[in-house]
Amino acid sequence: MLAVSQRSGGILLEPRVAPPTADGTYVFENVPPGDYVVQASVPAGGGGRTTEFARADVTVTGAEPVQVPLRASPGARVRGRITVDAQSSRRPPVIDIGLPAVDLDQSMMGGTSMGVPLDSDGSFEVPSVTGPRRVVLLSPLDGWYVKAARVQGVEALDAPFDFGSEARTVDDVEVVVSPAAAAISGKVFDAAGEARTDSAVVLFSADSSRWYRQSQALRLERPSQNGEFRAGSLPPGSYYVVALSDVSDIVTSGDWQDPATLDKLRSTATEVSVNESESRSVTLRLAVGQ
């Protein structure tokens, strides 16, 4: 696969695919000058889940053909355990934890995930993990949140951990979940005091380090028929909450997940702080011109 490098600042066009021949040779024709990343993935392990991965950065000047040899590696085999916060005797039915790629230049496009059922001891093992990744909660359970995630003692919940590209085993991954999540609810009105159901509520942490896709502290909620909304499964902390038109460009384009957009929304948002197991209510006015 050939794609424009994220570091180049170029337009991210659809990646190009060139199936290799029997001897492993591949060719991309008519490539415009620019900075690119070449990636290859090779199933390994006799039909198992393991996939070997290779990548290389390349700059095309348009003068001469560029030779880019690739050597695949199985990447890291990640082992760890999901535990419930020591202060609780409750256990969730299933926790879906993911390790999505933060830098798509250095990792395979697809993320890795694991569902841990109630009757297991919470242990997990994930093969073929490469590049910088965060630990995220893929399917939030009402009332639950990820309290901590550490890889070999290094924080990996909101700060990415770089698993590299070499074959190795990464043990001592600890994910702590808690049933003491916070919740923020409320109602959306317009300037005339009428409840608005045609809106979308963006809720995001006051801590900008948590402004990334799939962050458990970043939500888009749509009000019910009476204009009420609720965001549960939140980590405790301070949040900005703002109501926008559900047809605004920010909502329809997905820019509500963009840090630059969130930075602008702070000036019109309402700030709310919640503790563990706490539920707070807020009244919102639909933002004009957003």
C-alpha cells in the first residue's frame, strides 16, 4: 500500500494498492512528487491472528525510480490483564478494550481489540501490535470507565505508548476499570426558551490532552424528543458542554473531534465538573452560528 505521509502535510488521498508478484516485487506507477509511506502486511502463523508488517518512508522527486525494500516483522506480542478498581466488588459483563493506532504512518490501519468476558481472569494477549497506540474503551458500558492503563509502568491511557516495529513480547500491561463513572445530563433550549430536539451536544474534557478520537472524555450526544440528553460512563473531571445545530458543519463533518475546533468551542461552552459516581445536570442554549 502507498499513501501520502501524514507528516508531509499533503492531501490524504485514497491509498494505492499494488499486489506483489511471486518473487515479492511490487510497482507503483505514475507517482507524483511528494513524501509517502509504503506499507505491507503479510498473514503469518498458519492462519492464526498474527500478521507481519513492514513500512518505509519514501520521498519521490520525479527524476528516477525509487527502490524501496521492505522486511516484514510480526511486531510486538502484548500481554496484560484487565482488573476492576480495588474499591469495588462489582464486575462488568464484558469490557471491550482497544489499542488503536495513533500514527498511521507507523502502524497498520486496523486497530486491535479484545473483549474480556465476566468468567475470565481478565488476562489478554494481542499479537502484531506496532507503532504508537493508546488504550481505549471501545464500547462504553453505562456506569463504567477506564481509570488507568499502563504499559510496563508507563501511562498509556491518554498518552500513546510506542510499541515499535520489532518482534518482541511486551508483558506487564495493566488496565484498571471502575464502576464509579460520572454522568452529565441536561436539556437544550433555544433563545426563545423552547426545547430543541434538532441539536447535538458536544461534551469534551477541559484537559486538552484528552482531545483525540475514541477518547472516553469526548462525546457527541443527541437529545431525546423532549430535548434532554445524557452522557454517562465519563471519567471524573471538568468538562466543556456545548449545544450545536445537528446540521452544522462541525457536527456533519466530524470536526467536533478535531482539537482545533474544540479549542474554539470552549469560549461558548458551559463548564461542568463531576466526581466519581456523581451525576450533574446542566441547561444549554443552542449556540448561534455554529
